[in-house]
Amino acid sequence: MTAPTLTLRSPADGTVLGETPITSAAEVHAASRRADEVFRSRVWSGRTPRERASVLLRLAELMARDAETLARLDCEDAGKPITECRENDVPSAIESIRWFAEAVDKQYGTTTASGPDVLAFTEREPFGVVAAILPWNYPLAMAAWKVGPALAAGNSLILKPADATPRSVQHLAALAAEAGLPDGVLQVLPGDGPTTGAALAEDPLIGALSFTGSTATGRTILAAAAASNLKRVSLEMGGKSPQILMDDALSFGNELIEGMVESAFLTSGQNCTAGSRILVHRSIHDEVVTRFAAAAAALRVGHPADPATQLGPVLTAAAARRMTDAVAQADREGATIVTGGTEIDVVPGGHYVAPTVVTGVAAGSAITRQELFGPIVTVQAFDTRDEAIALANDIPYGLAASVWTARLDDALALARGVEAGLVSVGTYSEGDLAVPFGGWKQSGFGGVEKSLRAFEQWTREKSIWIRHRP
Ligand code: ADP
């Protein structure tokens, strides 16, 4: 019997890019046993943090050497514009590996004030076997957020790339081997969710599992962890993030519209922090809609391999359908489709959804609450700051928000009032690597990415109490 495989298809034009095996449950469990042996052999975990850092820094150099290959693989598999892969995803992945390598020996435990006959201290130790289940929208960049701290801390890591996007992650693992990472410390298991992902979630040896993907899958993983070995689970999930514009927002000039467009349409809006809900003060609503819709309509939609392309395809026909159905539903409810709303025929075999701006949506309507994961943006007007906060928080998600006002009091009141793990003011940004990234409400659970805090996902704290005779 031949092993089951997944056919990788280009989201750009439907051509077949290759076949990839679906790693079976038995193979997943064999991989975790192997990772456990490698961990216990201390071939990696027994090295000093600086020795591990030097291998990871070498990995970062090799990623820079192969940057174009890595960019091309994510562009082909995920349909992301090549310019975005070259200028954003690959450099930021390299930077993540570097940052965590440099950070690993710059952390300290604690000692306690327990008395003259005791030395008590805490330290953080690696789990041993850990795993990450990855999304398809930032295949390499999300892998790097996990690989950096997990390996720097001394774990053996199993990565499951998303079904459609294994190739940049596989190339990353090959580069890690070239950099000197011992065999078996990093294993990449391609496959699908129900087979490979589910087997990881219920594996008895995996001590910590980090997931980035949809809220529905996050729930399933959490239940599987609870039913198996109670592995520590960290979840980064969906969002429906607001962009809040106070009445002075136009004072930011072009930066405002450029920031809004980036927030809404980066990776065709297939971005968990995408600012897909614009909340704007009524006094500037019409002008903002006119300028934003014009900028959205002017985006160059095209084949992702074309360096001029700003907006590529969405991943699948089903995803495109979900988006156009939601817009059609809003239309039936009386909303106004200012621009877009349909698929456009850009490249045969691909699914390209026009940048879409919808106004006049009823509060609480589906299009303002459902994560569509595409280039669909709604605009709602408000009159007061409190109303803006209430609208911003009227969703089950709490990942990110951006706030546009130059008034400090409003900026802080909004930043503090919005229920989200990350708020940017006067810009759209997720911040640099020193800034923790984690969602609130149904966007996040159990840990954060980036910053020194990311090491907490991949290590556990031990208290050591030593009695001695003074
Ligand atoms: P999307 O809907 O955007 O594809 P998912 O949350 O389904 O997002 O996928 C994110 C990752 O989770 C992928 O690597 C996918 O294979 C994996 N996955 C999907 N279903 C499961 C599951 N039941 N258990 C574990 N992993 C899963």
C-alpha cells in the first residue's frame, strides 16, 4: 500500500508544485521517541547556551545565503507576493533566529531570602521533547519564532508545517543540519491536521506544544492535550482586529492611509493581526472611506511571483467563497460595497478576491464578527471614544488593534480600553522582537511569542532548596 500524500497546488494558478507525505500517527510517535532519545543523549541539551547560540547564529547566516530560495518557496506554496517574502518574511525569520540565539544566555533565575542554612533558587529547564504546529500564511517566519527559543533552550523540536506550505520549513531544517545541529534535534513532519497534527496533540512524550492557527483548531488541540498527557499548550489564534480612527486621525496624512492599507491587506488580509474592522469617528467617516477605498482599489492584484504584485491570491476556492458569501450577505442586509466584493479573474486557476471595503454594516452583523482571513474590510462610524471602545470589544477575539490619534489622553484611553494583547498607536505594527506577542480572549492562550517571555513556552521552572550547615 502506498503511503498517503498531499498534493501541493499553487494558489496562484492551480499548478501542481509537488507531493508531500502525510506523516502517520505511528510515525509521529516514533519521531517523538527519537526526539526523546536525542534529548537524553545530551548531544544538544548538554551543550552550553553559548555553544547552542553559535549553531543558531550559523543557521541565520545560512538562511541569509539562501534567502532567495526561502522567499521563493513561501511565495509558491502560500501564494504570498514575492516582494513581501523578500522584504518582510525572510529577513524577519533570520532576525528571529539571531535574536533568540543572542538572548539565550542573558536570562537569570532567582534566589530567595530563605535563611542562613538554606540556598534556594529557581532555574528554567527545557522540557525535552516539544512540538509546534504551524500556519500556512507565514510558513517560515512562524517556524522561526518557534525554532529560535525552543532550540536555544536545549529542547528537541518537532515541527509540523501547514498542509500546503511544508517546503520552506523543510529547507530550514536542512540548513540547521548544515549549521551543525545534531541529527534528530529538529524534525519536520509534513502532513495534514486530522492525521499528523492530531497525533502530535495527543502524543504522550511531547511536553509542550505551540500552535498558531485558527481558534477552532486551537480548541481541538487543547482538548487533545487535556485527554492525553496534559502537555503545556500555547495557542496563537484568530483575530478580527479594529483600526480605530479618532476625529484628528487625518492629521497623520498619507501615513494614515498607508498604515491602514498595510494593516488590512498585507498577505491579502490573510494575517491574524489584520485590521479588518475600521472604526472611524463620524466627522471624518466619508473622507476616510473615499481615500481608503481608492487606495485599496489601486493595489496591484496579480501573480505573486511578479515583484510588482501587492495583493496575491487567497489560498483556496473555498476561502474565496467564504469571503464573497459574507460580502453578499452584508449586501442583502443593506450594507454598501464601496469597492470589491467579488473574485477577479487575474490568473486562470487562482482565486483572487478584490480588495473590498464595506460600509453601513449593522452593529453585530456577521461580517463584523466572523474572521474572514482575506482582503475584506468593514467600516463603522462612532461618535464618542466610549462607543469606539465598545465596538472594538464586541467580538470574541482580542489579538491586536491600532489607534490613530495624536492626543495622548485619547491614545492611552483607547490603548487601555481595547481588549487585545497588542495595541499600536499612530501606526500599524506588531512591534519588534523585544515586544511580547500574544492574544487575549479567543485569540490566545497559554503563552506568548517573541521577547524573552517566549522562552517560557519552551522551558519549565524548577525551585531548588539546599539545606546546608553554616
Ligand atoms: P486554517 O483554517 O487557516 O488552515 P488551521 O487551524 O486549520 O488553520 O491550521 C493550522 C495548522 O493546524 C495546520 O498545520 C493544520 O494542519 C493544523 N491542524 C488542523 N487541524 C488540526 C487538528 N485537528 N489537530 C492538530 N492540528 C491541526
